[in-house]
Amino acid sequence: MPVNEKLTNCVRELLSDIDKVEEKKMFSGMAFMVDDKLCIAVRDNNIMLRIDPALHDELVEKQGCSGMIMHRRHWIAM
């Protein structure tokens, strides 16, 4: 499935004031790297965000969110 350009552009705009942001095609979508670390991934109509582990339990309770742990890092998929 093609990259969701509308969602990708929203993320791009939100990260525009942050230094060292790099975009890479990854996970059949677009990944945003900050300081060479995966921060946000956009795929189809979903977004995956790397989060502070202390916020994980609170955020997974929000409607439309699900949590995941990948390589000992906490993520929220929306």
C-alpha cells in the first residue's frame, strides 16, 4: 500500500523545527529518525510513536491506541 502522504506531511510539519530529522522508507511506509534513532513511523492510516516507558500504561488506555515493545523500546500505535 502506498505511503499515506497526508499523515506523512502532518508528521513532517510537526518535526520541522527539530534538528537532525531524517526520513527513510521503512516498514512499508515512512520512518522519521531523530538523531539517528527511529522516532515515528507512518504506514497506511496508522502512526507508530516511540514513547517514554513511564507513559506506556497511561497511553495504551486511550481510544485507538495499542502498545507494543520492540527491542526493549516502548511504542504506541494509533
